[in-house]
Amino acid sequence: MVRIVVVLALLLGPLAAGAQARIPSLAWMAGTWVHEDARQRVTEGWIGPGNGTMLGTNLTARADGRALFEFMRMAETPEGVSYYASPAGRPAVEFRAKEVGAARVVFENLTHDFPQRVIYWKEGEVLAARVEGTLQGKERSEEWRFRPAR
């Protein structure tokens, strides 16, 4: 009996270890999303998944007349899934997935200045997003609640 358990562990162990999150598990993020409040209108769009990749864009139109943009990408890597953020077209910064659930994902890069975490989750028709971390020694966060674009 012990031999059977050992053989099963040897055979199934690599399968369990290789059961990393894959991009198709994040398909719930796909679409065009809008967050509006008195300060800004934020439009974020995600296309994919396709061949281990999802692509995103973010356009923030502020009430003060400024516009901000960001290019984003999620991709499968040998370590799992990573999120790459490129605000204002700057070189991409990698955040590795620390938690991937049915409707929630947490990406983290503790060496980045701010944010250190990027979190997305789904609540019914709402796609929520939050960035958080420490900036100049103080905890800081920002959150958006996106609705499907009409």
C-alpha cells in the first residue's frame, strides 16, 4: 500500500506543482470598462485572452483637463502569470501574480516604488481595481469601480 501511495505521489506531484494560473483564468477581465467620479473618467479595456496574453489600455481624463494613459499586459511566464504596467509609455514594470482566484487576482512587486500591489476583482457586473503600497514611508492606495462601457 505504501508503494502505491509513493508511486501516485511521484506521478501526480509534478502535475500539482505545474498547476499554475494561466491567462484564460483571467478572461473575466475582458471588455471595456468605465469608472466615473467628480475628479475623472477612467476608461480601461482588456482584450484576450489569446495565446497566453491579455492586453490592456487605460485612459484617464481628469476634470482639470489633464489626460493620463497606460499600456498594460498580462502574460504567462515560467513562474506563472505576470502583469506588466507601462504608464505614459515608460518601460514596463513586472508584477508577478501572488493570488489568482475565480474572480480575483493580486499582482505584486515589492521592489517597485509605488504601487507594490495591483489587485483586480469582479463583483457582479463591476470590475474593481486597486493599487496599494508604501510611498515615502506612508501607506497609500487608490481604487476604481468600473462598469461595462455602454
